[in-house]
Amino acid sequence: MPASPVILNNTPLIAFWILSRFDLLRDLYGEVMIPPAVHAEFLATEREARESALADAPWIKTVQMANPRRVLVYTGLDEGEAAVLALAEELGGVVVMDERKGRRYAKRLGLPLTGSLGLLLLARERRLLTSVGDAINELLEAGLHLDANLVAEVLRLAGEAD
């Protein structure tokens, strides 16, 4: 388990919801955090099913920032991405984000960073997931956009490349 908090953006949250594997977040980190803006984004569609999934996953905590105005410094990002970065800076946390622009900000800030595919790879390494490729295929079939080069690299790292 990491010493610092793990803070998820909406896309990784959606990815693990699609896979019906919020349990992997618990098994990898014990507890993960989302800011209220990400909570709201997550519930923007399929509200009832997603509320139920969050209720069944008490290890996913919605956490308020001490200084919510901090998000204003992240120009060009959506509210959820900005809130994730602000909360990670505030708490010294690990950022889990897939969006390119937000990842660039996180790197410039020197924040520890991973994404949905990185979490799947970690779950595979820890034997919590039998196939990264199956999970990726399920995400693609559900309409999640994943960079083909990144998918190929993750499959190679997982030992699942053709």
C-alpha cells in the first residue's frame, strides 16, 4: 500500500466500474480518494447504477479540498482533472489519470502518476487479475478510448503481447 493517498480522476473510475472491479482498487491501495467534482462527473450518467456501485465500495472516499479555489490555477483542464491535481498537491498524493493534458500538468508538478492501464498492469503483477488483455478488450468494447501504442506496451509488459 502506498504511503500517500491515491486520487482518481473520472476515466479510471469509469474504467474500473465498466470492469465491475472496484475491488481491485481496494486490493491495490486499501483506500482511494476522489474529489467532489469527480464524484459528480462519475454520477452524470447511469446515476442509479453508479451510486449503487460507489455505495458498495466504501474504500472509494469523496474528499473535500481544504482550499477548493486551488483548482483555478489549472487553466485548460476540466473541473475534475483540476480537482484531482489540487487534491494531490494538497495531500501529497498519487494521481491516477488518463487524460493527456492532465497528465502533463501532473508531471510538471512532480506528482506520482499512473493511469487505468498502469493499475491493470499492477493488478496483473500482483496476481489480482489474470489477463490485462481481456480487461483492455472489455474497456474497448464499452467505448473507452485507449492509445493503441500504450495498449501494445502494456500488453508487452504484462507478457500478453502476440
